Amino acid sequence: IVAVPTPIDDHNLPDLTPVLAASRTVGKVLKKGDYVVYESTVYPGCTEEDCIPILEEESGLKFVDDFKVGYSPERINPGDKEHTLTSIVKVVSGCDTESAEVITNVYGSIITAGVHCASTIKVAEAAKIIENTQRDVNIALMNELSIIFNKMGINTFDVLEAAGTKWNFLRFFPGLVGGHCIGVDPYYLTFKAKEYGYHAQIINSGRYVNDSMGGYVAKQTVKKIVAANKNIRNAKVLVMGVTFKENVSDIRNSKVVDVVNELKSYMVNVEVVDPYASNEEVKEEYDFEIVPEIGKGYDAVIVAVNHHQYVDLKEDYFESISSEDGILVDIKGIYKDKIQNLTYWSL
């Protein structure tokens, strides 16, 4: 079973280095009768077009005749204690009828939620990549609506609460889209689409919107500080949370970093705290440090990640660490209708 990262490079193109290297490693020890199952998220066709030739080259064996290959995407949701490996329906596939049956039985021996056998490896690859692409596009719509409603002076979460009373309204919310799945996988699909002569319009637009939200949040924060008649160059801002999602330590592709960097471009003094993230990892990956403790006198506080340590904080706490005419930026709207004295803004 091969389950290695499939990141993107600085140009948002697929970086297959880990999965191809893993294929070489496996190929060197592959023997007749073996099965290889890939779980890494890839574009449709990657397993058969990119990985299997390496397995054949390194092993000297013939695909199907000597060894068989399947694809079964990893579907774990980081930090989710409810949707665990055995409780999520497992999508599986094989290179032929026999391999599909064997792979189904192997996974079926531990997956209590059931197994869905896709018709081909490409179908299984495509199913995984659209799970995250669908979510990315829907969140992008919410983010764009948030930008529009902000200009109109309407609270987005109030709008979504009202619209959500209809039975078929899909429940998505605005926010920063980072991590190693939702913010990455759509680029694999758009890359492959280009090979077929199609430029993905909606998917790329969604990616553009979501990738720009960190800068947008920072700019809105700067506007609020300026509106409070404060010198932005001397402003002090606290950012609470730097991981890509709540209650995990994973900082990969965190869009909170975009907020921090955009604020720093205005010469703002930014301090970052996070109860889960490793200061060493943040320093190595993003070249700034997590402060050991929260200080006082912040002109703005940005609650960027809904860690459980932050969810129940009261306004008097934020007032105690804020300067006069303090500002609370509540990206995910968890303090909506709870802030009376501070200047409040959310997506």
C-alpha cells in the first residue's frame, strides 16, 4: 500500500516526486504474485500512466501477468474522531476483475462502513479528486458571497443561517482554505484537464478566490485599524491559530500564513500564537515564530483558527488584551452576536 504525499510545486503544478520515488522503492522488491495499491490523491490516469511503468522497470516484471495494481483513495479527515478509517466507506478498484475482488475483500475485512468497488482505477482516482474539488468550489462561492455582502454591510453568517432553513440549501461557510487536500487536489485535476485541451473555468476561479482570502482578511484588518485613527506602521496585531484547521498540529499549506505576510507588508507588528503548532516547524517552513504567550495592547486580534481553546472566549478577555478602540476579526464567525464593545468583523 502506497500512501505518500502528493503536493504541488511553487507554480501550482503536481509534484509527483514522493509517489514516483515510492514506486521505485516498491518496484525494487516486487515479486510475482504481489499486489500494489495506491492511496495517494492523484489525477485520473496517474497510477497506470506514471506509476505502473516504474514498477515494471524496477522489477523487470510484467504488469497484470506477474503483479497486479489497484487504487483506493485515502479519505481520512484530520482531527476527526468520528469519521475514522473503519467508519468511512472505502472506494477500491483493481486493474482487472480478479484484483478488484481481492482488494475489495482485503479492505472489507476491516472496513465496517462497507466497500464500494469502482469500475476502473481511473474512476476511483477521479472520485477522490472531485470530493475535494467540489468542496473547494463550494467554499469559494461562500467566500465570494462574503466579499459581496461585506460591501453591502450584510453579515454573511446571518444570510447563510436564513438561507439554510430551506431543505436543499447546501451548508458551506466562508473561510481560509489550506491544508494538503482541498487547497491542493484541484490543481491536479486542472493540470490533467489541460493535457486534454480543456481549461477548467470554475475550478480555477474557485482556486483563485480561495487562494486570495488570506490577503483579503489582512487588508480588511488594516482598513479597520486605519479607520480607528491608528498609525498602521506602529500597529500591533495578534493572530490566534496558524494550523490549516482547528484542533490539529498540521501547518502544511496554511493560509493563515498569507494573513500574517500581508499584514507584515504594511509594516504591522504581528504576533502569532497556536496551542497545537510546533514553533520549530513554523520557523522552518514560514520563517516566523510563535510567541510563547499572549501579550497586551493589541490594536487588532484575529481569531484565524477555531481551536477549542478559543471557542468559548468572552468579549471581556479580548478587551483585556486589546488597546483602546480594539478590533476583533473573527474569520469563521464563532463570536457572532457576542461582541458589543469592540469593533467586530468577520467573513
